[in-house]
Amino acid sequence: MASTIVNAPYTVPSVKGFDTQNYVGLRLISSLRFNSGRTSISERSQRLLVVRASERHDGHLKKIEMSIEECEAAVVAGNVPEAPPVPPKPAAPVGTPVIQPLQLSRRPRRNRQSPALRASFQETSISPANFVYPLFIHEGQEDTPIGAMPGCYRLGWRHGLVEEVAKARDVGVNSIVLFPKVPDALKSPSGDEAYNDNGLVPRTIQLLKDKYPDLVIYTDVALDPYSSDGHDGIVREDGVIMNDETVHQLCKQAVSQARAGADVVSPSDMMDGRVGAIRAALDADGFHHVSIMSYSAKYASSFYGPFREALDSNPRFGDKKTYQMNPANYREALVEAHEDEAEGADILLVKPGLPYLDIIRLLRDRSALPIAAYQVSGEYSMIKAGGVLKMIDEERVMMESLMCLRRAGADIILTYFALQAARCLCGG
């Protein structure tokens, strides 16, 4: 390898105690003379440092001043350079039994024995691009903490929300989903506020798109935040949730959100036939480009409690078991997903996430569509609580839980950990 000349005068006495023999690749040359074109400095011999990048000095290798050809000739002649010694075999602890090794043709641990090997063979990866950040918004200007969800807030739509989105984008999270806390005075049995073009969600979409045109905005299509009954649909006087009439309202809600600039509308209501009806309504208004992420397998789960506190959307009576799925059912998820896909869904979502990894894998194996998983509020709050109580390592459990959702087959994950996890992935 060619030498690099460091063009800097060097005088040995000026550096006290400097010994070039102790510095790798440095060699003094005192006989070099230069002609610079206009000014000759041949009369001033200067001592220069020559740096040889090919030379190493680590205690095992000797300094060799030979060309490549000379080195090759030496090896051919049998003068092979001395290699570092092989390290001794580590000793087993006292008391370890002396045995004959097992005659195994395959030892899977061989592929796990170092960080580099483990990284080489890792089957599942995760990045901030896989996250969709759920954000709660309200009409106020102050950000209000949510007691059951440490670290989460109802964000003021003008300021706090914009700041939170900026933080997320800084670490690579460029997808959000909005959930509104609607004033009680605007709620009604039919949820008409859901499709008010000047309502909280449309205004927020317009504000965000004006500031961040490339931000991907998902919206929630359901009546529960707008219903005075707290249900996802219109409630008949006998307590029955009216399916088709609710779908009519949901279509108007989806079109209103698309008109404001939403990229993906996400029906979470679990009404029959709503995906096909919403697709038709969007297309009729010219929103062919707006995607539908269907909550295809949304279970009547007990993990939603903190979310309902955040939006004050608990049912005023009864439960949601007549429209959300029975947690005991597996095959039914296939029925729901098949119908949604046939009706024009672009993404299929499973909710909750971790307790339903088998459902995520089921849909992943049966559908070519992207699969989403929602790591819901109860999952988030349990990990947070365990971390506060020092029962678990919060950060490690958080990252493991997200990796599990990816491993099960989720392409994207809706998670309240989006910002925190992205910072971990970015080393922040």
C-alpha cells in the first residue's frame, strides 16, 4: 500500500519525549527535499512523518517494511508470518461433570452465540415506519393528562397536537390516528356531530395537513364518541343497536373526514356491511384514493377501559357484545375478514393486539392484504404500571411486545408507545 506524506514540519526536540518507535505506522525521514515551483526549500531539510496505513503494531505482529511482492515471495519460500496464538479453551466451573459430547448433527444455538450472528439471522424487524400513533384531541387549549394512561394526554387540537406530531415525525413516525373527546352538549342519540364538516376532527385534519402535507392521517369511523348513549351505533328504545341506519350515518362521517383530507378512514363500529357502503359513498364523492382500514376482528374485550375513560365514551347501559366479537371465537374472524375484503377494505385490523396474536397470524396466512394490529389502552397501561412498580423492565417489555405483534404478522401497529418506541429504535 502506498505511503501518505503528512506535509507538516516536524522537529523532534519540540515534542518532549516523542518516540516514533512507539507509534504505529510513523517513521521519521530526514533526507526529503522539496521543490515547490517558485520557492526552493532544498536547502532546508525537514524531518517528516511517513504514515503507512498497511502497518500494524499490536504486540503479535512485527513491523515489516516489505512490498506486496516481497511478502508473497517470502510466503512461497516458506517464511510464513507468525499468527496470533489461539486463545485457550475457557475452563468449566469446578464440579462440572466430564462427559462425552452429545452426537448432534444440528445445534441451533450455533446461530445464536454472538450479537452479530443473532442480528444476521433475525427473522422479524421493526421500525418507526411500522407505527401508527393514536392521539386524543379535545377543544381546549391545554393538554389534559389521562389518569389511566400514564404519559398520554387529551391534546389541544391547535397547539399540543401539532407539537406531539412534530416530535413523532422527528423520530420517523409519520402516521397518526385521531380520537376526539366531544363535548357532551354536542352528543345525540343519532350522533349527527360525527359528520359535521366543521367539527373537531375535520378541523384538526385540515390544520395538520396544512402544516404537514405528507403526514398520513387515519380517522376513526364510529358513533360512540358522538352518541349520547355511548354506543357505536344508533340505539333503539328496546336497546337494540340498529345496523343499517347506523351504516347510513357512518357513510356520511367517512365522506366528511375524506373531504377534510383524511388518508385512511377506519370503521371500528363492527356493523355488518359498512365497508362496502363506505367504499361506495367515498367513490360516489370522488374519493377513490382514500383507503379503508377495517376493524375486521374487533373483540368485545375488557382491555378497552382506559380508552373509554380518555374519551368519556363508556356505554350508558349494557355492553357491546351484540356487535363486537366474542373473545372465545377464532373462526368467526375469518368470516368478518372475508366479508370486509370482498367489500373493498384495503387493510384488515385486529383489536386488541397481544391477547389475539393467533388471530393476527390467522388473517396474515389467509389474506394478501396488509394486516394491522391495535395494541390497545389496557395493554399499554399494564406495561406502564408494571414498569412503575419495578415488576418489569418497561422499555424491554414494550419493545418485545411490539416485536411479537410484528412476528405474528402485523404490518402496522397502532400503539400509544409509538413515540417512546421510535426513540428507542433511533437511539434517542
